[in-house]
Amino acid sequence: MALPTITAYPLPDAGRLPVNRVSWTVDPARAVLLVHDLQQHFLSAFPAGGQPLTGLLANTARLLAESRRAGIPVVYSVQRGGQTPEERGLQLDFWGPGVADDPAALAIPESVAPAAGDTLLTKWKYSAFVRTDLAERMRAAGRDQLVIVGVYAHIGVMMTACDAWMRDLQAFVVADAVADFSPEDHETALRWAAGRCAVVTTTDEVLKSV
């Protein structure tokens, strides 16, 4: 039930993305940037100093800087340490007790850490919408687009994108700013999202619109 040890793999580039069913584009006046689960507990499964981790963090940092400059709200989903069995629910059966109540495990890397004015949401399930006020915050701000970066692509990232679709919120999965257990899982998540609920894009493409 522990996280796997992940072998290094290259992030996909624009030439290896699935075909999107829709042609949405990111609008800075409508968008929110969601930084999904970028805590050391999850990132420690990747080989340090190599891909996909280095690219994930570098591209996320670029998106954070430009989003803040453009006035795009930034939201972080973070899991709480030391969850009780009742709080974990069925996640306990699949993934065990979760993040320890340990500041080092809960920490977000400095290069992509929250800044003043960013929002931190405690995340409880695969989707960042479940048991949070993310949707309400977006609607209160007049925002109906969610740009998603983080881990893991085939679990929380994909489920959050699908949940956004079910709430009539346009989701964008940034292919080179998410990472996964394997290149196969990564590619499966992108293909599923592009065909079912989101636009799959790249950091460079998002930044052209910001």
C-alpha cells in the first residue's frame, strides 16, 4: 500500500500529446491555477535531481510566477498529516495511513512554495473538490477555468479534472507540469483527460495566454 519507487522518465513534449476533443484556451480573467499535492511525501517517490521531478518543479515554478504576475489566483491542495482512519476512509484500504504528521513530509519544495495571497486547501480525496470549498471559491471569484499541475496524473490530477467537468468548469491539464508512477500511467491519464473532460496542454502553451 506504500507509494511505489518511481523510475526516471522524460516528460512528454508538445509532439507527444493526445488530440483534444475541445479547443478551450486559458483566459487569465477566468482561470485559477491549482497546485495539486506537491508535498515531499509524494515527491520523494521520484528520483532526486532527474526527470520527471526536475521538469515538473521547473515548469510549475514558471506557471506560478506568471500566474501571480497576471493576477490568476493560485490554490494549493495539501494533505494533512496524521489523518485518523475515519478521515482516511477508503483511502486507508488502498494507500494506508497516508502522510505522517511530519513537517518534512508535509513540506512543499521551496521553488514552488505558496506565496502571500495564495490559498491552501486541505485535500481529503482524489478530487480537490471533495470536502473542500474550491468550487465555491472559484464561483465567488467569477472563475470557471482550472489549470492543474502536480501529482499524480492518473489519480488526483485526472479525478480533479473530471470533477471540474461535472461542475461545468473548464479544466486544463498541463502535461509537462504533472508527473506519475510511470510514463504509461502519465500517458494514460493525458489521453483519458483529453478525450473525456479537459484540454491537455503544455507549460509553454499556457504561458502564451497569460
